[in-house]
Amino acid sequence: MNMLQAGIIGVAGALLAVQFKSGKAEYGIYISIALSLLIFFGILRHLETIIRMVQIIGAYISMDTVYIGTLLKMLGITYIAEFSSSICKDAGYQTIAGQIEIFGKLAVLVLCLPILMALLDAVKGFLS
């Protein structure tokens, strides 16, 4: 799926969801979720390419694979948090959306801490 197709699907889905907003608002939310999942599965093909390229770059610079794995986990966490938060906002649950965003940020922070400690150890080794 290319960007044009994703844009067309998104706009068509939004217009369709607006049609149901006045009568059956829950149908609009269901349409929004279905189209979001459709676009997400279209993105998966591109994510495989990104993962493959990051692994090639990691091989060139002889980086530990743990860092690459952590980077990809962070990417996944941020995408899932944004996706879930947007669906909650569309449904009218801004408080839950905010909590999902905070949880996503904290999850990324937890993943960053070991890398930050390794960086600080490397800097400490250079200064000693």
C-alpha cells in the first residue's frame, strides 16, 4: 500500500464514519477501527523493509544487536501507543488516551535506561 492509497482509504473512511455519526455513532467508531487496522497491515510491509535496513546498517557499524532490537521495540511501542490513543480519542475517551500515551512514554523510557547506562559507562571509561 502506498501513501496515496492510504490517504484515499483514510478520507473515504472518515467520510463514511461521519455519515453514521448522527444516527449510530458506534458504527463510526467501528469503521474507524477497521480502517485503521487496514492501514496498519498495509504498513507492515514497509516495516519489514525498515527492519532489514536497520540490521544491515547495524552490521556495517558493528553495533550490538541488542541496541537494534531495543530501537525496533521503541518504534513498535510508540506506534501502538499512538494508534490506541487515537482510537480512544475518536471514541471520546480523552482521559484513557492520555493514560495510554503516558504509559507508552514510560515504556520507552524503561527500554532506554540500559542503553543510557551503557553510554554513561563508555563515557566514564573515556574520562578515566
